[in-house]
Amino acid sequence: MNYRQQFAEKIHSHLEGMVDVNEIISLIEEPKYSTHGDLAFPCFTLARKLKKSPQQIAADLSEKINAPFLEKTVPEGPYLNGFLNKESVSRQVIQQINEKQGNYGSFSIGNGKTITLDFSSPNIAKPFSMGHLRSTVIGNAIANISEKCGYKVVRINHLGDWGTQFGKLITAYKLWGSEEKVRENPIKELFHLYVTFHEKAEKQPDLEDKARSWFKQLEAGNEEASQLWKWFREESLKEFAKIYGLLDIQFDSYDGEAFYNDKMDAVIQVLKAKDLLSVSDGAEVVDLTDENMPPCLIRKKDGATLYATRDLAAALYRRKTYHFEKSFYIVGQEQHLHFQQLFLVLQKMGYDWAAELKHIPFGFILKDGKKMSTRKGKVVLLEDVIKEAIDLAYKNIEAKNPSLVNKQEVAKQVGVGAIIFHDLKHERQNNIEFNLDEMLKFEGSTGLYVQYTHARGRSILRKASVKDDLNIVGLTDSHSWTVIKTLMDFPNVIEKSFQHTEPSVIARYVLNLSQEFNKYYSHVKILSDDAEQNSRLALVNSVTIVLKEGLRLLGVQAPEQL
Ligand code: ARG
């Protein structure tokens, strides 16, 4: 059903193998104006090879080419324009979507190979930040899209559960903490202790020594330190689980930084064996001067390992354990340098697969144009933000459709969907402004608008009670055709979104399809008992299938009713 390809093959068959068919495919465009057809082949590149003018080539090809899927071809200057046969094409598109259902648009380009995705990865004893929210939502969508393209995916939550901050936390807890308070409100209380530590350490530098010594003990496996660490970790994970529950996101692994504790020596041995380590100020580093980058810190003066050391161990472990073909890190752009250094060091170690590691950065979430920060104890608890979105959605439903069944469940789907969709409709590298009221609007580019369009389609289908033995005829009017062409584009959109690791491509697509469907709905009477009713219903069904699948890929649910 790939008409672009079929068109290319037709052209190819009249060129006696002078040009590769793939080259032809890559040249085919969509005409600027729909009145000029559905496909356009520019003949410039052929002109030299055939020693003819592009105009002449277009005219010649147009004479020769015909096929059932083409209504006609027309030379338009140096272009050969193809008009699809609306009747047969629309019938095929609708039939195929109704047959394949949610599998429509799936690919096998991944061939069952594995991609590991490192995303979300919040830090223990600290609030789940807006940055972690972006990583979670973008990472999950890219994982879904990769699966749709035939990859096996491993979703990894690389928890920040190790590092010198745990020495600080233990120190603070032992001086000023209370078990009860931590149990009551773990993240808030632990974070409060952490902030207090920093405030006091400014005037009391010996606190830093205490913290260092606690971290050393933790690394050495001291009983008390390990118990406290374990407890902080568990309490934090319980809190994070609430957020993942609301977002409906699961992970295959929670192996965080601590997991690599006993795996770093091996890394350091390899670095040594390859003569990559040098000493700078007493610390061991990999020098990256030749690459114009600051050195990558591997081990501190006091022997403590670092974030980068653990990431090196993690990369090796993942390669060995999952045999990934590609490995993605969905982490804010402020860590760009860290990942560049990491990839370079792995390359220097001689691992050719280092070329398959990819940092997938994203911008900040802003509030009134300013970065939303969790520093200095100003905690924005994400769980509260999500709950607020759900409450707002609930109030909207109460006001507009009080008799809806499952109001609470739908409110969750709408509230959470609004947050996710708002994030994913922007190109990930851009900063985005956070505004719940905006996100929950019925009109405009919101998740709710797409969910609403889907529910509208479902409601039409309920009223009509579609029969299974659909006798479909092609729909040829301009309103249907616009919708059908967009439906036809879904597989390309998915592929593009995967190639660019850019979920916004799909978000914008479902918005566009929604707009077109709503236009269709306002111009065409769907339920009128004529020969085309079944086909119109099948078209409506196709739209709901594709909208639902598009939203699913983004991590947004599509309620039946709103
Ligand atoms: N925990 C880190 C942070 O909050 C993110 C970890 C990202 N993943 C990684 N493999 N470094 O900044």
C-alpha cells in the first residue's frame, strides 16, 4: 500500500535500469497544491543521464505510465505528477486499517534487535524534578515507538542512588533527623535534611569531613550506613512508584548507580591496561585534550568513584547483558558534555559499539518563562502537580458531562494525558512552558482535543452499530480524501519519528488528523442510509484506530467517552 514506492517502481520500469529505484523513491515529493495531484517526480536528475530536457522526460513518462492505483499522470513542466485513483486507494486504505487495527503502521525494521533506553532516573532522597518528568515521558514514548518499529526494548531506570550526597544525608539524619518524620513524608523530609546540611556546612566546614567519612563507610559496607541507605532508597522508591503509577509507566530494570559498585574495578583495570589513565591533582582521569574536552574524572583523590565511572560500568554491563544494537540515554541537555566524554572514553577503550550509544537531550520546563527549580528547598512535588491536573479534569467533566460513567478514571486519563501530550507536542530540544489551564483546553493543540475527537468517533460508531461484513466502496469526495491521505501517511510518520527519536512528529500528526476529521464531520453527513454509509463508518473507525494508536505510542490513553 506504499504508493510512493509503487509510483517509483512504475517510473523505474520505464528507465531501463538507468537509475536505482531507491533513488527515485527519495526524489518523489508531494505536489505543493493538491490540485496538482498526490505525487510528484522531479525529472532534473534524469536529464543529464538521458540527455533530454526534464520537460521532455516528464512528458514521455506520462505517456507510458499507467497502473490501477493511478487515475492519471500529468507532466507539469519538469515534474511528472501522479493522481492516485481515489476509489481504489481509499478502499484499500480503509480496508487495511480495519483489518490490522492497532498493528497498522507497525514495522519490522528493528528485526527483533534490542535497544536499551535509560530514562527517568531520578535521584534517591531528592524530589522527582520536572526534568525527570520530561525524561520519563519522552523516554517512554521513544520506547513505544521503537517497539512499533520492531525492536525489542529494555526500559532502564538508572536511579541516582549512590554518591557523596549519601554521606551528607546520613550525617544530617544522624544530627537532626527523626525516623517518624521520614516515614511520614520521605522525600520532603530527606530533602529538607539535605538542604539543611548545605546551609549549615557553609558555616561549619567540619560537616563536610563528617559526610565524606560516612560515605567512605558506606562504600566499605558499614552496617549502620548501609541500613540507612537502604531505608532511604526504599522510601524514595515508594514515592516514585506513585508517580509511575499515575503516569502508567513501567520499567524492566531499576539497576541504578549503586548496582555498579562492584563493577567499577574491572573498568578501571581496562583503563589501566590500555594506558588511558593519568593523574591530575591526585585524581585519576582520562585525558581528552586531543578532543578539546575537559578530562573525564574516574577516581577522586580519596579513591571514591564518580558518576562517569558508574556510567562506564553501566554501558559495559548493558552491552554484555542485553546485547543491545543501540543504546539511548534520555537525559537533559545540560548533561551533554558528560555523555560526550563517556562515549569518547568507551571509544578509546576500543569498543566499536560505542558508536551506537546516543544521548537524546531535551530542554527545560519553564514557569512564567523561568526555569522551575527544586533547589534551595523550594520543592514542587510532582505528584501534587499531576493530582492537580486530574482534579481540574474532573471539574471540567462535572461541568460539561456530569452523567459520564467512570468519571474518576476518565479524569485521570485526561489529566495525565494533558501533561504528557503538552510535553510531547513540542520538539524535545525546545524549552516548554508549564500551564495546566492551557493544557486542559478542549480546543487548540491539546491532548484533550485529540481524546475528544477519538471519543466523538467512537460515539458515532456506537450509534450506528457497525456490522462486521463491511462492504466497503471507495470514497472519492474531497473531505474524505484529505482524511484518507493523512491516514495513509501514518506509517511514514512513525518511521520518521523513530529516525529522529522525536515523539513530537506523532503528536503533531494526531492533532492534524483530529482537525481534518472534525472538518470532515462538519461537512459530511455520516449517518444517512445510503450505499456509502458503511464505507463512511469504516473511515470513522479507521480514524479512531489511528488516533488511539498514535496516542498510545505517546503514552496517552484514549477514553471511549468524555
Ligand atoms: N540521576 C541523574 C540525574 O538526575 C540522571 C541519570 C541519567 N542516566 C545516566 N545513565 N547517567 O541527573
